[in-house]
Amino acid sequence: MPGLFRYLFIDMNSFFASVEQQVQPALRGKPVGIVPIDGTDATCCIAASYEAKACGVKTGTSVPEARRRCPQIQLTLARPRLYVQFHHRIIRAVESALHVEQVCSIDEMYGRLMSNERSPQQAAAIAERIKRAIAAECGPHVRCSIGIGPNIWLSKIATDLQKPDGLVLLSIDELPARLSELKLTDLPGVGRNMAVRLAAHGITTVEQLWSLRESQLHRIWASRVLGSIWYAQMRGEALPYRPTQRRSVSHSHVLAPRLRTHELAYQVMIRMLHKAARRMRRLGYCAGAMSIYVRCEGGRRWETGCDLSHAYDTLTLVHHAARLWPAHPIGAPMKVAVVLLKLETMTGCALPLFEPQRRMNRLAETMDAIAWRFGRDAVFSGAMFAARGSAPTRISFTQVPDDAEFDSADVGYVGEVAPSS
């Protein structure tokens, strides 16, 4: 049936900034930039309120540039634990009207409409109930845009058609005309590199992409599977969920001025490795390779790595990282990063043959259990002793931290925050 709506997608508007405006009345109606590090210009805004966006400040804008574009901007230190609390409140609110089928990120989720909820009137009524429930649970300054469409992909696109506080129903019979206002890079799955590839085939608009034959999409994506997926999702087909194999787990940190020495940067790197290893195990993987990256003052970069025998425990990873780290300074370090690569699921990895490695794996699981109960740094490698209070937990685009990933080093924990008017 034309116009049939199957999915409802929820995208929170300027989530981090709106939460701060909700809990800090003095910030309401003012341009707000959320920063990961306080008191330094050597960082960027990780979120911006709509008032700041109106001045040209967006995610990734450096602090000096944000001040230049918006002199009155209020820079506020990020409080990840607070945002996770509100995330769970939002899920509770949505569940009161529609089951959350998938959490996509801390500020995005979707649900499937039942067969008796798919008319435009019924779907819109559910969306309005969700908006009222979020306002009641979190406060009126935490708003969302809701997109309703025939599949998940189009429902997500619909959330971008009206912001903030939008509600858009996107039906099959409106395609592709309804998408004409969007750029190719506004489409989920079309990044900068993909846009360059499309341009090389003469595709520069959404209408041109939509009009391609399925066989043409096969050639552009160099894959029959991916080409067919794009052809189907652009035409509103509801595709089955496709589980993906995670390729890497990483953590990085821009060093505070006091940590910009060779020795302290190494300790921060070990801390990043602890966090990455614990998250890798929580996701059910082991690592076949590791890479370490350092960016120094003046733009100089250094990177190295090694293959692993599908390492699982933290101390084995620390041992390899210690061998990779240079013995002498290569410059004043500004940023460190650790990437665990060539991930394999635990069910796909061979069990360790020798008892010493089995003990190390059990030790890692014990460390995780202690962290879950007593806090992230209740037990840690001595190699990160001086940096154990650095690099508080951040929130990635796709991974919502749990309580085991927070401790007293994570600023901004305020307990349960009641919504206020």
C-alpha cells in the first residue's frame, strides 16, 4: 500500500547541549558548546546548542574558532555520565508508547510499528505520545525529531527534514521529490569518500542516485550485495537486519598540558589500552593486531603496531605496547591513541593451549568483574599509575558506556537528576 509506515526513528536534538540547558537554567536560550577538556583552547566542541549552530558552531569546531564565530558562547565541560542517565530515561519514555527495537547511539533509536499502527494518523499519534513522554521524563528542553517511514533508512532520513522538534512522515509515493533538498552526504552511508566515488560516475544529487538502475549501483559500490541494498532501501523496502562483524576497538585522548611528556604520555596510552581491552571483552572479541598512534606538537606523527596471537587479556596487551613504545622522546606528545584490530569473536578463536595464558584470561575477567562492582580503576596496571585520573570516559557515536566504565575521575556525576521546568 502506498504510504504504508513501518518504522519510527527518534533523533534527539543537540542532545548533550540540550541536557545541559535542561539541568542548568542559566544556559537556556543561549549558545552553548560542549567541550571534553576544560580550560584549554587545544580542543573542540563535541556538541553545540541550536543557538550556537545558528552562529556557525558545530561538532568539531575548535574552541578558538567557536569563540570567533560566537563571542557569547558558553563553553561547558561534558558530563558523559549525566548524558547516559538521560539516555536511559529517554528509552523508558519511548517504551511507554513504542517498543525500542534498536538503540543506534546515545541519541538515536528506532522501533517497529505494529500492523494496526501503520496508518499516517496512528503513526503520528504514537510520535506525539513519545514526545510528551520524553518531556515528562526529561524536561521540556530535551527535544527530539521523529521520522516515520517504510523502512529504517528512510525513517532516519526523515528526522533530518525538520529540526528541531520535528515530526515527518515520509512515504514511498513522495520519493524522490521529498529528498531533493538533501545533499548526497546527508544520506546515511554516504561519507566524503563515497561522495567522491559517486561524483566520478557523474552522480552529484540525490535524484540522480535514486534514478540509477540496480546494475549501475552494483558497479558503483563494487558489490552486488551493497548495490542491491541501496536500490531496495531507496525505494522503501524493509530489509532484514544484517548483523555486522566489528573490525576494531579504539580509544584516543588529547593530552592535558601537564601530561605532555614522554613518560606521562606512555602512561595515558596504557590507560587507553585498559579501556579498549575491557570494551573489547565486553563485546565478546579478542584482538589479532594492535596499533599505537602519537601526534606531537608541530604536527609530527608517529605510528607503529604489531600482530597478536588473538590476545584477550589486558596484561598481554600491555606487554606488547611496552615493546612498541619508543625508548626516547620523539617530540612533545599532544594526543595518543590505541587501536585493537583484526577482531575475532570469542567463539571463533582457538582456546589457549597452555595454563599460563588461561590464567591471564581468567585474571582479565576478574579485573572486569571488580571494575563492574567497585569502579573502573579499582584495579589497574602499575604502568598507568600517574595517569589513572586522566582521560575520563567519553561517549562514542555508537557505544553507550555502562556504569563500570565510570568512576570518580569522570566529572559531572550528579546522581539522579529530576526534570525541571
